[in-house]
Amino acid sequence: MRSKLHATGQDAGVLDAAGIATARVLLVATAESFQTRNAVQKARAINPTIVIIVRTHTEADRTALGADGADHVVMGERELARSMLRQTLVCLHVPAEEAARLSAGL
């Protein structure tokens, strides 16, 4: 079992080397949305049942990646903001459960 492969995923050979045909999960965290979309499209075509989790930076890319076949799209800046808000609330003595609830709505 291959645990990780550092590559862009734009080349089907890279996806083959990663064992994408039988993989259960694919994580994609590239800086370029074109590379991310390309990897998602190719992986989905090779393995229709794979769970694809990607990171993106914009709402437009989030929508496009979902349409391309990504199962979970994480917006990096939004997750960072949630974490910072949660930590700030805890520092202000808001109970951890309440801080988590409040920051989840961000």
C-alpha cells in the first residue's frame, strides 16, 4: 500500500503509480486550481468510487471542484479563520464546546 505520493496528478501515469484505481481516498492540496481540477477529473474517471478530498482557496473553485467530482472541498482560509476564532474564544474563557459551535458557523 502506497501511503503518499508527492506529484501534481496531472499525468495519468502519476495516478497509476499512486494506485488510484484501487485507492479508497485521494487528498489533493496543490496551489494551482487547474492542477487540482485536473487531478480530480482524472482520478474520478479512473476510480468512480474513490473519496476525493481537496483544498482550495476560493468559493468559485469550491463550486467547480464539487462539479468535477470532489467529495469534500476544504477552503484553507476559512478553516484557518475558524481555528483562530475558536482559539480566541477559548482564551476569553468561552467553554470549548461553545467556542467550537460558534466557530463552526463561520
